[in-house]
Amino acid sequence: MNRLVVAAALALLVAACGDTTTTTAATVDSTTPTAPGTTGEGDHTHDGDEMTMEWDAAFAPPDINVEVTGDAAAGWIVSAGELPGFEFSSLDRIEHVPGEGHTHVFIDGSLYTMAYDTDVLVPELAPGEHEVKVVLSRNDHLDYALDGEEIAGTTVFMVEGTVDAADVTALASFEAGAVTTEADRVKASIGDTVEIIVTSDVSEEVHLHGYDIVADLEPGVAKTLRFTADIPGIFEVEMENSGTLIFELEVS
């Protein structure tokens, strides 16, 4: 099995990278692939802040079946599985070729790296539950889409160990189009571990701007955005689909 670690600097071509910390053993819980199909040419949509372009190859796009294997000693391998019909290119290729490109690998809503192989080595992850998403991307770094939805696979897995309490925890709910929070502005210091816990009565996407952390929300299911506050400034936490401001995060 090939292993690939792409330096975080490469991700500047597409988005900010996520942070990683210390880990222990992991077990895979579930995988949700996207369905294959064919689409027309030239159509494009926005998925949050990401531009997507419809799959334009003459054949159906592949399923993406994400699996995570490994342990704390060797690190974790994120595998996109077999991708029949999709051809990996190289970093220096920037012109679009139908059915060709690379993948964008997200961990807990943040871009971890872009990969030019099916497998990516993640050396460290913090204890707790993690969501990994792998998205097919074109040579020009626009994500492939099928009927307006990005072509991606997602899995959730658990890293064993004790999770330290967050320095700052912010709760918010979105019901009947209205936001309920403890404060309109949440304050944190540089270096703090921050948890933003959001519930919604509709399917939505919560987005922490500036840090570019996103999470899909399901009705009635709490979703946690956990990260290290290492960028100073004031950042909006927003329901991306409706454009509703949840609160502002101030980091100083």
C-alpha cells in the first residue's frame, strides 16, 4: 500500500489546513459513499465557500468508500478505496482534464491535505470521535459534483483515550429559523481549545469563517466543532445555507 503525506504548505493552493494533535488507537464506525452517475457539461455550483463543477467525463464517477486503519505508533491511513475511471494527476498539472485530478482530504471539517494517491498518512489525531471526508477534485482544484452535490465519501471513527476539557465551550441552537445562544460574541485567548456545539431542527451547514471549519448538521443531532484558537481576530459562526449568523468568535 502506498502512503502519502502532502505538506501542509501545498494546501495553501486551495484552503487553510487543519491542526493535528496526539493520538491513540482508532476503529472505523461507518462509511457513507456517494452514488455514481453521469452528468452534463459545464454546470457549476457553490458548496459553502467551495466552487464545484459537474462531472464531465464520458463515464460514471466512482464511489468513494473511505476507510481508516492504523494506530498511534504507525499513524493512520485514510484510504479512498478503488476509484475506477478516476485518474490521479500531479501537482504541476493545473489544466482541467475530464476524470483527472486529485482528492481533498478533510478531517473534522478542516482541509488536512490534497492527495495524489488513494492513501494518505495522518501521523497524529487527538482522542475522541473524528469525521474524515474525501472529495474528488479537478486539476484546477475545483471539486467535482454530481447533480450539484460534491462527489465525496465520509467516515466517522474513534480514537481511544481521554479527551481534555475545552478551555472555551459555546452552545447554540437553530430552531424555526431563530438562533439561541448564550452570547452574541464568544471570547477566547490564543492557544485555547474551543468547542462550538450546535443543534438545528433542519439540515444545515455550520461554518466558522476564518478558520474554515465546517460541519453538516442533521435535525436534532448536536455537532461539535473542536479546534485550537491560533488565529487572532473576530470570526463569524454562520449557518451557511441560510446565511444566518449564530455568533461571533473573538480570539485575542
